Amino acid sequence: MGSLSVNVNKPPLSEQTVLMVRDVTVSFSGFVAVRGMNLSLRQRELHFLIGPNGAGKTTMLDVICGKTKPLSGQVLLPDGTDLVRKKEHQVARLGIGRKFQAPSVFGGLTVLENLEIAQDPNKNVFHALRKRRSDRVTSSMEEVLEQIGLGHRLDIRAGSLSHGEKQWLEIGMLLLQEPDVLLLDEPVAGMTDEETDKTGILLTEIAKKRSVVIVEHDMEFVRHYAEKVTVMHEGKLLTEGTMQEVQLNPVVAEVYLGKRRGSDVVAEGD
């Protein structure tokens, strides 16, 4: 692994910055997936990461959460902690929550039992079954259940939930771990229009208290909910800004988002 020393020419983390990616390069058996990528995440920001397949978006999430180690570069917290030097479980304990595209819930357990495991991984859920349900639902769970809209589904096995409900449950499980940064990979993939709208509202609410980074291909969803958009191409930063600013960039419009029809950018298969 290359040198990870701080480059003094780089701007310092601001008081509102919760995470900064500096000059990250990732190589898999000689294939460079990410090339000198820089990314800054601010407090309570709903930040979308977009670009065509192979742009390196998911790899960037993997680097931030510690799943993938870069060849060089840093991922810094405000106190100067470099997440690159940490193991995946240590990164999670430092406030970085990661959700992958496919829901990862315990299908044979109920919604309540899934939340109990998320809140305390060492807890014996089956022993807790002897307690009254009202004693098992903590104030933190009540707050999360209100956010994800599953308060009426506590006794339903997670495997019986709809695709959207499984996604919301997993997001709720992450929220119980109180992350400062939430990383989501295509959270609305496979959802109905109604589920997609509910997810957008949920993520907007979540971003009022913590920062959220979302890899997404649904450009209509991005247009509607993004506060800031970072566009990647071939592992590098192409441009970033508001969705309106990104759409007006001719290179993005013509090469990476799609073709112009009038004043609109129409997303192509990605």
C-alpha cells in the first residue's frame, strides 16, 4: 500500500465536514477501479453519487466503510482519524453505517426481533421473547419505527415483508446503531412507485440528523431528492454540484446521464 501521509497542500476539514476522501486509488489485480478520487461530505447532507456502470461508485462506498482497502489515499473523519487504517468493524463503530443493494434482514425473525438484534447484537432475542412486547420496544425503536413506518408490522416475519418494507427495515436496523454517516447502494432498486416516494421522504427525514450518501441509477429519484450530486466516470470525479448544475454540464448530459430532449436530460440504461 502506498504512503498515507497527509498532503499539507490539501484543504483542511471544515467544521461542517463529516468525512473527506482524499486522492483515493483502488486497483484490483491491475485494473484501476478508482483513480485519485476526492469527495467531501457535509453534516446533514443528502449526497448522491452517480455515473455509468463501472464508474467506481460502489467501490467508493466499499472504501469508506472499510470493506475495500485502497492502493493509496485517505478517508478522514473531522478528528483526523484515517478510516483506511481501520478494519471494517472498527469503521462501523466510528459511525459509518453501510447498506448494500439487496436487503440483508433475518427473514425467519420478526420485525421486532430484527430491530432487537440491530440494537444489541449480543442480546439473546429468544430469551427476550418471554418479556412483554411493550417492555421490548425501547424509545429508540419507537423513534425508528415511526420513521420507517413499520410500527404496525412488529410481529410479521421479515421474510414476509414486501421488497420496500425489507429495505426500510434494514435502514431502521442501521439507524438503531446511530451512525453519523449512512451509505446506501441503490436503495430504491426494484421498488414500486409508491415505495420509491416513501423512501425518498424517509431519506430526507434521516438527512435532517445525519449525512447520507446514496449510489443511485434512478435519475428521476435523484432529481427529486438530491441536495448535492457527485458524478464519477472511469473511477474519477467528473463534476459535482446541485442536480440542476450537473444537468447543465454538457459533458455529463451528453456522455454520462443521457441525451438532451429539449431542456431535459433523459437517463439511459446505466
